[in-house]
Amino acid sequence: MSPSKLKSLGLLAAGLFAGVLLSLGLSAVAQRGAPLPLDEIRQFSSVFSTIKNNYVEPVGDKKLIDGAIAGMLSDLDPHSAYLDADAFKEMQSSTQGEFGGLGIEVGAEEGAVKVISPIEDTPAAKAGIRAGDLIVKIDGASTKGMTLTEAVKTMRGPVKTPITLTIVRQGMDKPIVVTLIRDTIRVRSVRSKMLDNGIAYVRIAQFQERTGTDLVKQMNELGAKAAPKGFILDLRNDPGGLLHSAIGVAGAFLPENTLIVSTDGRTADAKRKYVAAAKDYDAGEGDYLSKLPAWAKTVPMVVLINVGSASASEIVAGALQDHKRATIMGNRSFGKGSVQVILPISENTAIKLTTSRYFTPSGRSIQATGIAPDLIVTDTAQGDLFRVPREADLQRHLGNDQAKDGEVKGNADDPPLADSTKIFQFGTPDDFQLQQGVNYLEGKPIQKGVTTPVAKLDKLEKPQAARKPSAPATAPATAPATAPAPSPGGAATPK
């Protein structure tokens, strides 16, 4: 891979579990700080030699070294990992938005393969696979003891070939067996349409290389005839992606040079502030925010989030919330507030290493707590559907000194809903949260649905008071400028 390609990928802000949807860093690991522990290195060398010479079967040097590197990283936080050649290639495909497979993002959770989110318009989504489903068998073979990489490889295969998954779903007495046909997965990062009464709807499924550029293009198309009266940005089930794209998206709705996110770590380059300026969001696409329509800065706005909104999604929601630019609606987000960088260690392998925490413009850390919505609205009128673990449920997750009253864990023990098998697509007439967003922008009463104790919302930072939508834009706004930022990485592995 060329240096220019490495640079274009930048840093990644993905969310959810230990997986492979990551980012690419540029700098090599420099020898700095504490000296090497020579005694421990001699011990490692002795173990290496003992295994190589005495193990019951021959073991190659590369296998032993790869295992040692993976072991060092696996004992850190859940988002630090070793990327072998396959994982590294997977990451590149994911950030470019096209890969082969089923169309599900999965993560490893205590030895299980868990669905983080189905990707829209893919075989998995069409078959009804849901966030939180546990994949227990692949083509009849148990996934117990399978690594996430092995599971990914097994689910991958030639296009148009069948694969059978056995799924355990909370609330269902028996496993669900579903057969899918593999296909080429092309993730559309940005989708948009005009709703009734002049309200624009934009859904971002994942932050990819061209997300910011595509957003600007579609916003111009949405306002081609007249400026929208309201705007709904849908970040539900968006696990994150490239941070410079998240900076561009947040910057599209904020004044030039507005603070979007800051990071803090042990090294000087881990301490940064990222603002709405081209230096922080341009990764080869140019100053695309300069092409935004004027109404983008002032249109009344709602942002939809849920437990599947992570990392880069939380950065966008947090920036718009702190600057009082939008009303955040839905459920508390995942809570991934750490930054990972990808450091190549060879031509086709790398390590993903947590180097810092990120903070919203007001200085909030959302690590293991998430973004609290201004208006809590359940997934459906009957209550919540999504029961996936949160950052605070992951083993070895980083703590949060600001969470004085405790972290926010998942709600796996909550009773399932009677209609939890009902399937609806985001952005359709059956989308309850979207309809409440429309009602809010139109000044109509909103329904919050049947609430359950999904999170300790009263024990952490208080949600800001809901803001009444301002009047639509009537005058040109300041020309935008924004910048790429480092990348809080997480982990989700699209199949």
C-alpha cells in the first residue's frame, strides 16, 4: 500500500466491541519513554525457543510471533488489537464502503459472535437478522471457541453462494435458523429524502472516506427547490468510522473553526483539539464544506441516536448537543470515548492501539456512559427493541473519572418485548422515533413510548433541556471550514 493511500485513510472512530473496522495511522512506533525491559525480553526469548524446539508439532516463527503480539494487545482494553494481513485488508475494504459477505457487523463478546448491526439493504437485513443476535453456528459448525477473525472468514465466501446461520435471540425459546445468499456489500454511507411538510431526512450508516462529500452533495439536492423547514440527522446503529468524516459532518452544521472534539493522552501528539476547519476534515476531498447550502447552519435540527450509535457517531451528537445546535432524541448511546490509532508494523500488518480519550466540546468524557439524549424516546411505541451490551459491559474497558455515580451498562436482563420480532426499517412510516422527530420539529406533541430502565439516566450527566426549534434560515450563513481529527477507533467487523 502506498504512503498516500495510508494517509487518505487517516484515523478511525469506530464503535462497538473488539473487531476489525478500524483506521490507518501513519506514524511508526518510535522507541521513546522507558527503556526496554531486558530481563523480561530474555524470558520471552527463552519461552519462544522452548516452544519452537519442544512443542509436539513444528511451529513456524511467524505463527509464534503473531500470537505473542496478539496476546500483548488482547490483555489491554477491548479495542486494542493485532491486525494480521486478513484483518488489515478487511479494514481497508470497510472504510472504502465495499466488501463481500452478508452485510452484518459483528463483535466478540466473551467468546461469542454477536451481531452489532445489520447493514441496510443487504442479505442479513432482508433476512431479519437483528442487533444483539448471537450467532452460535455457521453452516452447522459451532462458533464456540472460534475467534472473531475465524468467524469472519467462515461467513465470507463467493458471491451467490448460500450460508446457514443458527441464531439465539433474547426472548425466543428456540434458536432461529436462517439461510442467506452471499452478495457484494456496498455500504451507502449517506441516504436522504424529503419528508412531508418540508423536513429533510439524512441517515448516516457509517463514517467512510466520502461521507462528508456525499452529505454536502445530498444536502444541496434536498434544498434545490427550497430550504427545508427542518432537518433530521439519523445516527442510529451507526458504529462509527473515520474521524475526519465525523468532523466534517459535525462541521456542516456549526460555524467555521468551532471546536468539535478534543483528545488527551500520554504523548504530545495524543493531546489535540479538532475544529470545524478544512485542515481537520479534508483527507483528499478538498474543502467540501465550502459547497454547503446556507441553510445548513441554521435549519432547526433533530439528531436520532440509540445504543448502537458509537464513537464517531457520539462525537457528532456530542458536538451538536454541547453547542446547542440540535436536539438529541432517542436512547442513550453506546459509550465509546477512547481513541485508537493504527500503527503499521509491516507492509500488510498493524496494531490498533488505544492512545487517548476524547472529550466533547464542553469537556465531557462519554467513556462507558454514552450521550444522554435531550428527549428520551423508545425504539417503538411499545418500548425498546435493541438489547445490545454497551461499552461498560466489555471486559477491561477504560474507566471514566467523570462518572461519579457509576457507568451505564446494558440492559440484557430486562424482560423482552412481546413484539420484539417485529422488523421495521429506519426512515419508513413505521419508524416511531423518526415520527417523533418530525412531530417535534413541527411543534406537535411527541410520544416517548413505554420506557424501561435501559440505563441509569438520572445518575450521570443530566440531559440538557429540550430546545425548541429555531426559525428556518433566512439569511446566508458563514462559509464553513472544518478539519480532520484523530480517530477514536472501536471495533465492528462487517461481514
